[in-house]
Amino acid sequence: MAAIEMRNIVKEYGDGFKAVNDVSLDIADGEFMILVGPSGCGKSTLLRMIVGLEDITSGDMVIGGNRVNEKAPRDRNLSMVFQNYALYPHLTVFENIAFPLRLQKGLAEEDIRRRVQDAADMLELNEHLERKPANLSGGQRQRVAMGRAIVREVNAFLFDEPLSNLDAKLRGQMRTEISRMQRRLGTTTVYVTHDQTEAMTLGDRVAVLRRGFLQQVASPRELYEQP
Ligand code: ADP
Ligand code: ADP
């Protein structure tokens, strides 16, 4: 069974413009799917429909075997990492990462502490747990955003150009970390990027969108190494 099944997904905005047009795509359990395409082709809109931040005009979104079209974001059990990190400025690194666990009722404080610790270990954030986001570098902020995404078990991770605000060197480092993290956790991932290197190194498959249509789905090799 696919982790995420999209069946004829359409997103039509008020003016009748279809930002996403009849997209059908199955993402396998544990698969790392890259979404690429020119600016405005519908990548963010599609991601937001998976998460539930955007209503679906028609079609079916099925996650973990359940149709989720009408489900609120919090009932889909997904983690999204945004381009601008979306951290809580008044909370420490520890509390930012712990945040999704605090929303889950009934978790013991000790359990929360252990899980945050595990995430911080994986992302080398241990020395920064008591700091506030304002006192972190861009790369560290991005790690906190990822820590918050991986701290609980979810159906899938969704990334919207998570590295685009980082410099080239840091992007390379984070790419390696994301790859390691995903291999270790084995969590299904949908990842929007403009960066061909990210698509090549991270993706099991690449879905190409153009003007709202799904144009092609291929392995990075097929896509980027064809003559
Ligand atoms: P991408 O992420 O690939 O850059 P988007 O999903 O952000 O593309 O946008 C796809 C298309 O939908 C664009 O043409 C954009 O202008 C349009 N669009 C996005 N959001 C809205 C909205 N709220 N109302 C009307 N059009 C929108
Ligand atoms: P990005 O380039 O980071 O994908 P966008 O400029 O596409 O960002 O979109 C930023 C926000 O503006 C999104 O919430 C999107 O829904 C909204 N938006 C984009 N295009 C339009 C539009 N034509 N009309 C109304 N809202 C839009």
C-alpha cells in the first residue's frame, strides 16, 4: 500500500485558475519523493494540500489508506518543514522541538525529554537546547525545524525548499544530514526543491510539475542523465 495516494487532484482558485490540474501520484512507504518544476507550477500548493493547509477542489488524497480530504492538518499525522523555519521565537530550542509532543496529551515529561534528546543528538543540537532561535545561525535554525519534524512518529515528512535560505556550504552539509536522517528513520518524505543536486542526492524518484500538470515521474538518473 502506498503511504500517500493522490487521485486526480485539482486545485482551482477563485478566479477559475487551476494551480494543480488532475495530478495522480503514488508515493511508496519509505520513499523519498522530490517535487520539482518552475516557479508557479504548483509545487507548494500540492504540498499544502497533502498537509491540509489548502482545500482540495476535487480528487482524493489518501494517507496511510485513509481518505483525508476533510481531515484537519493535525489529524493527518504529518510533519512539515518550511522554508522560513517557522520557529517560535519566545521558546527555547528544547521547547521548539518538544512542541508537537506537548500537543499530544498524556506523554510523560521523561518521555518528552528523551525524545527531544534523541532528535537533538541526531541533529547536533545538544549544546544549544536552552538558547532562543534569535541566537542561532541559519543552519542551526533549520536543524531545530527538522528536530521538531522528527521528534514524533509520523506518516510522512514534507519539506518545502528547506535549504534555500542557506549558503552553499551549509546546504551541502544539511543535504548529507537529511539523507542520513531519512535512511535511519525510513520515513516517507516529499521534498520540494529547485536544486538539482538535492534532487539527485536525496530522491528515490522525482516528480516534475509544469503549469499544474504532472509531466513526468522518474528516477533522478533517468531524469538528469538522459542525453
Ligand atoms: P510553486 O510552489 O511551484 O512556485 P505555487 O503552488 O506557489 O507554485 O503556485 C502555483 C500557482 O498558483 C501560481 O501561479 C500562483 O500564482 C497560484 N496561486 C498560489 N496561491 C494562490 C492563491 N491563494 N490564489 C490564487 N492563485 C494562487
Ligand atoms: P514561494 O515562491 O515561496 O512558493 P509564493 O510567492 O508562491 O511563495 O506564495 C507565497 C504565498 O502567497 C502563498 O501562501 C501563496 O498561496 C500566496 N499566493 C501566491 N500566488 C498568489 C496569487 N496569485 N494570489 C493570491 N495569493 C497568492
